Amino acid sequence: MNTEPTMRPDFDAVRADFPRARTAAYFDNASSHPLSVHSTAALHRYVEWLSHDVGEPWWPNWAGTRDDSKALFARLINADPGEIAHGRSTVETESNLLNGMTDHLAGGNIVTCDLSFSANLYNYKMRERDGLDVRIVPHRDWQIDMAAMEQAIDANTRLVSIALVSNVNGFVADIASLSDLAHARGAYLYADIMQAAGAVPIDVRASGIDMAACSTFKWLMGVKGFGYVYVRADLQGTVVAPTQHAGGVSFNYEPWIDDPDATRPAVDFRPTEGPGRYEVSYPSYEGAVCAQQSLQYIERLGVANIRAHARELTDRLHDELPRLGYDSITPRDNDSPILSFVSPDPGQTVSRCQEAGVHVAMRFGNKLRLAPSVYNNHEDVDQLLSALT
């Protein structure tokens, strides 16, 4: 489990680690987080190797980086490394998990919420066309309606799928209560932790998460095309079967070998065990290189310290923006670095911010989404408020 540093980091020094902080007041980390100088340097080293040293024996050079990044991620969410596989994207990973649960889901239903990521909900709607019973529970006041979730989850529910932190407004789900509810009805709980990992503390053991996935290009400060999937050890190969296979075979006949073994099949192979059964071929090593650096960086800072730093800024934004006519749709005591406001004039809001060198996100028509990170400071907030005044 990730051990939090006891001393608060120097966030002025942290700001210097992110060149993006010098080019804009950047508040769109919930869309894509900029790279630190540490990850950038690691990428340069990898590119240098690709340019000048690539060739056999290549495997020992980067397999350790990949495996170390998995171990770091496992520690971040309090999982065992034997429960972590690499994946390419959160949406693809969740889809593969669902494909692997075909037998388990047969004849049952899935319950989710409309504060989940739209692409994931699209995935469920497409499966609904194929006969899966999908129940999308509407939010209540931009929060998960726990009473409605309890009503929707019944004895025939096979899976509850929830975003731990919503991309819509940063709402943090009461994941432990949802897990208890799912497990009491015989269902499993999947958590999309894309907007959570690296931004808020995660403990898959304490919160009862059975499966989870995320990419690294948001709060894990990495690049696109690389991420992680967590599958609880006892569910691997049982409830969640692998649906894409990667491995190798050996030929037990001439001329492949001189002395075939009559006790072995002509074409022999060994099925992959453990989390590797969910991996297809090689990962993005660019992604693994960045993830190793960024996860080490996040561990040095400590997720609790990261959240405390962002909380100072989000608390101020909660106080200041409603005075300028931007009503919040994020609960005041919410514990994530993402918050959203209703813009009275979305076009004018975006143009004012662009002219002032402030980078924000406008989502769902008129929802101004702000997501400060480790390198943001009160001067950035001043710049934003000035642009909106």
C-alpha cells in the first residue's frame, strides 16, 4: 500500500517540474495531464535507445520497467502485483472485462449511473441491443442517487459499474457502500478509476472493488495508449475469462526438432496464468517508461498531499465562481480535484479564457469544468477569475 510522506512537498518546486505551467494557467488536467520533466527525460532516454541501441538482446532492457510500473500501480491502489495487467485504454479494458464475463452476465443485469463516462455508457447501450439488461440510474442533484441504486440492484444483478470519480463534475462515489450493496445481492463491483488514480486515495481492499481500470494520461501524468487493469485474484480465469489470447507454441515434430517426444502433442503450448492472461502482446513501452517515472513521482509527493494542495484551490473556486454567476454542480465538500460550473455564456467564457491564456474545458454544452493539479497555484486562480470577471 502506498505510504504517504509525512512532510508536505514544496509545491513551488513541483510547479517548476511542469513546463506547461509556464505557457498557460492550465486547468484541464481532467482531459489530459501535462508531462513532468522527469517523464519527459525518461522518454528521451527511451527514444535514444530506439534510435541508437535497439536490437537483441532487447528484452531485459525494458521488461523491468514494465514490471516495476505495475508494482508501483499495485501499491498505489493497495492491490497485489499479481492482480495488475497492462491495458491500452480504460474503455477498451472495461469492454474486454465484460466480454470475459459473458457466462457470468447471462440472464442477469448490469447497473450503472449516468455520471459514468459517456463512452462506457455507449458500450452498455450497444450490449443492451444484444439482449443484456442494462439499468442506467439517473443522478440526483449531480450526485449518485443511492436510494435509486439500491432499488435498481436486485438479486439478478451481476455487475455494478461505477466511476469512482465522475468526469462530469468530479463527484466521488461512496464506493464502499455501493460495493456492500452489490455484494449483498451477489453482484461484483467494477470501478472506472480513470479520474481517481493519482488524484484521490484508492484502496481496492478496503472499498471492496472487484475490478478496476484506468489509463495513465490524466492524473497518473502519463501518455495515451497505456494503462492498467485490476482483477481480484480469485476472479481471474473464473468469473473473468480472457477473451484475447497472446503467447507462443512449440512444434514437437521434425524438422523443428530432431527427437520428437511421443508423450507431448505435436503443437504444444502452455496457457498463460495470472493477470498476463488479459494482456495481448507487448504494451506501449513509451507508456510504461512514463508511468514508471510518474508513479514514482506521485509516490514521493503522496496522494494525500496532492489532494490537500488541490483542495486549497478547489475550495477557493467553489467560493469565488458563484459570485461571478457560475453556479456549481459539484458538492461543496466533494473530495476530488474536479469541479464543474454552469456557464451563463459558454462561448464568451471560452473566448475570455483563451484571450487571457487560461486553459479550461467546456463540457455538456454549458458546463465549465476545472481541474487543478500539483503545479497549479493561486496565481493561476487569479488569472482565471480575472478572465471571467
